[in-house]
Amino acid sequence: MYKLVKPIFFSMQPEKAHHTVTNGLRTFTKIWGAKSLLKSLYSVENPKLEIEVFGLKFKNPVGLAAGFDKNAEYIEDMANFGFGFIEIGTVTPKPQPGNDKPRMFRLVNDEALINRMGFNNQGADVAAGRLAHLKNRHGVIIGGNIGKNKITPNEEAVNDYIYCFHALYDYVDYFVVNVSSPNTPGLRDLQEKGPLMHILNTLQGLNAAKPVAKPILLKIAPDLTDSQLDDIVDIVTETKIAGLIATNTTISREGLQSDPNLVKETGGVSGKPLTKRSTEVIQYIHQKSNGAFPIIGVGGIHTAEDAFEKLNAGAALVQVYTGFIYEGPALISEICKGILKNK
């Protein structure tokens, strides 16, 4: 089904296509029987797919990565495609428009995207309000990916993460601290050990004071060196956060075959060019840490085999986004069916 409509979507500017698809999906799921149809086509329900990671039970290990549903608008709609978990955000304390348009570019020859969205979102309070009024979570675990506003200086960044933590605490199952997007000026500087330890220790302190601590994860960039990855392992160990998400988009342009005018656009690359590197990062961290903490693998998953490579490298769960756009919703069921075959 998706293959038939994909050329129409790909004829549109990527950001416009995204809104057309999500709004169309919302309209479609209001039709009687539409949700059941989508579930029958795409959702794979089997107890053998269930997995417990950082204290949470996932109905399957395939999630929708942050960036697709920034404002918690489409959780019930996207759940019909069979995701085991959906990560909203990146959410910031105050609403912000993000970077100027156009800010997303489709590299068809590379099966990739470049984006410089810039944490465009309606703010943590709006996202929390939507989550509070969800009618049905359909058994889907919900993650909250949190970041800082563009205008917030790095020395005050911790306050933005604190605000988002408090705003979303009652409504998400886990948190992701995003300091690895290349599209907010200076944000990646927060990956350095000192400022990162400060943010994570502060959130862990707040977390410990809550009636129930929520898992806190850190999302890292694929462009870190081995020594920086060693620091990340130390940071996770010292702060005792629940785990990592590897990886965010890359600033590398190595090997891209698409239109040079598109390739030179600033922003982070996602999709197939990231497949190998994100898996390498997962494997390095898993081996370096002796599997001491869970890793969610994301980056360039376009086939079930891509997902298996990440799981075999040490990931406990996987997430898709760009692969979902290029391959369609059948990708989730293909991964789940493949996992069942290998059980």
C-alpha cells in the first residue's frame, strides 16, 4: 500500500509531506474500521516479542524515534502500526519555531535525510497536556526526549532539562536527555564530561526524590571519538542513568551520492549513510561497558537485517524514523516477524 502512495509524498517538500501524512493519518483513523485495518496489516502481536528493559515491559522492541511526533499529537494514530514504544520530542521548556525553512532535505540516492529543524516544538507544557488527555496508549511505552531552548545559554542549560523533567514526569515512561543534536548552536558542547555530569546528576537527584524513579537515558552523537565514547561509558556508570540511545544524526558527509547542492546543506544526516557508524558505536559501547547498561539502537534501519545487526551488536531495543519514511510501516512488522523467526 505504502509503495503506491510514496511517489506522491516524495514529490512534496519533506516537511510538507510529513504534515500531509500525519494529518491524513489522523483523518483516516477516524473512519469506522480504519484502526482495525491498519492493525491487521501492520501490527504483530505475540508474547514472544515482549521484552523488559530498564524495568519497563515493551510489547516488542521496535520504537518510533524522537523527531516524528515532536508534540505528542499522533501517539494513538502511530500505535496502530505496531510500535512497541514511541518517543516524543525533542521538547523544550518554551515553545520555539525552530530554524528557518526549508530545513529538511531528502537525499533520495542515499536513502537519507538532512535536517536542521532546530527543536521546533510547542513546549513542554503543551506536550504534557496532550499526554494527560490520551484516551488509549494501546500498551505502547512512551518516552520523553528533552532539550534546551536555543536562547538558553549553556551554563543555564540544566534549568531547561529540569523544567522538562518536572513537566513530563507524570506522563512519560522514560526520559531521554538530548545533548547531541547538531542543529542547536553549542548544544553538542554539553556532551563534554563536566557539563554532562552536572545535568545528569541533577536529574538523577530529582528522580530519586520522586515516588517512582523514571529511567533516564542519554542520546549521543555518532561523531564522537573512541576516547569520547570512553568518557560516555564512565558518565553512565558514575551517574547511574538507565542507559544510552545510539545514535543521533551525523554531521559527516562522507560517501554521499546525492545532488551536491543538497549534500552541502547544513544539518544532521539520517538514514542509510548512518547504518554502519551507529552500529559501530553500539558495539564499541557494549563491549567497553561489558554490557553493563541497555542501549537503544537507532540510525539507518531500513530493513529487518539492519535491525538485527544492531541487536546483535548489543542493542536491547531499536528505533526507526528515516527508514520508516523510505520503507513505510511494513518495516515494523518485518522486524518483528524476523525476531520471531530467530527465537
